[in-house]
Amino acid sequence: MHPSSSLSGLTEAKPGAYGFLTDATLCIGCKACEVACKHWNQLPAEPSTFTGFSYDNTVDLGATTWRHVAFIEQSAPPPAVATPAGLGNPVSWLMVSDVCKHCVHAGCLEACPTGAIVRTEFGSVYIRQDVCNGCGYCIPACPFGVPALGLADSTAHKCTLCYDRLGAGLEPACAQSCPTDSIQFGLVEELAPRAAARVATLQAQGVAGAHVYGDRATGGTNGIGGLNALFVLTAPPETYNLPANPTLPADKVRPAFVSTALAAIGLALAGVIALRQPR
């Protein structure tokens, strides 16, 4: 069976599209992907300041952070042995490396008025810096809050899927640097069944909350058609600051447009009827 045949109903990803599979259960929070991404793309380091977000100094994706390892601090289950007084409550962490989702139907691409955002031959969503005018329309159009305007040049930036490396036959820097293979790169038609198989294994091991994020059921919903960056998660998406049912802005505007148009037609008809009434 060709891998793409197993994608029926899961994603509308085109055959030949490349993307990521990020397995949160394998992430150790080393941030090697962040460092590799910044090094290859010559992005500045974040200041070493206390952010108040556990061990996370980058906090979120941004114009100069295209891979972000999130540390989600949680209260750990009660230990078998009581915690000694003064040590506080035990905690645990969920970790995942977030990135641009390179959506099958991308809101940022639809919203761009200059044609700066394009779909590449690798299926990725790419911002052409020489065309971007910094209007910022792509920012609210992304249901994941990924693109951001750079402070230095006022143009939009995000993950490029290492377009220059792909052209040279190399995998993205983040995937190459990941020591645990938490970040896997390849054809989406091969990554999707691999993600499903991984979830099945985790569930068989008792991880009931394991699921794929990025198919048409979760993460790639409401017109997005699926994501070219898939995730294996063990907690609800909102725990990882990911929307479970993201929606393209056009889908939100369409009902309002239709109701406004119908109201205008109704007013026009009422006006015509009023004018035709005998006086």
C-alpha cells in the first residue's frame, strides 16, 4: 500500500509535501533544535533574563525564534513516600518543540496582499523577505500565532522549513540536531502513519491521552485541511498552548458577511415596498 493511501480522511496534504513529526514523549528539553535553528539561520540569541516561565527563556515562537521548546510545569501525582516538609509540592514537566505548522490551507498565505507568502515546491509555507511590506495581515490570519514582525526590519518572519538546506538535499537543522529523534523530518504521507503507529504503541502501554495533533480531527480543523507539522502529544492540545479546533479567519468572517448581505437585501426590499405603497 502506498503511504499516501493511508491518509484518507486524516489530512489533505498533497503527495510530495515535506514536514515534521514532533514526538513530545521523546523531547528532553535540551533545546538543541532552538540553537541549531538560530545558528543556521543567523538569528540572534534571546537575552538571558528571568522570564518567570520555568526554564524557558524564549517563551514563545517569534520573529527571531522559529523553534521553541516549551516547558509545561505541572503538579506531579502524589508520591508513594510523603514529601519532606519544606520541599514543596512535587512537579513534573511536559516538553515539546513547537514550530510553524506549514498548514495545508494556510491563513497567512490567504491574507497576504503582496504575494510575499508562497507555497514552495516542498509543500512548505515561505515568506519572501524581498516582497513582504510589513503590513502584518498574516499575523492575525494565523490561528497558531506563528508569524511575527521583526523589530529590525519590520517584515514578517517564521520557520522556512530550512528551504535553503532542502534545496541542497539536507534536512532542516532542527531535525538534524535533535539527539532523541523527537523531531523527525520527511514526507507528510510517511510521517502521518508513523505518528498514528506511535500513538497506538503509547496507548497500548497505558498512555490513554496519547493522540496525533495536526490531522483534520485535531489541530488541522475547520478548513485548514491538516498540518504539515504533526505532533504526538499526551495531554490536551491546550496544555501545550495549541488550539484543539483552530479556524481559518475566512471561515469566521463568512457567516458575518452572509448575515450582513442578507440584512442589506432585506432593507433594500423594505425600502422598495415602502416606496410602492399608495399615498
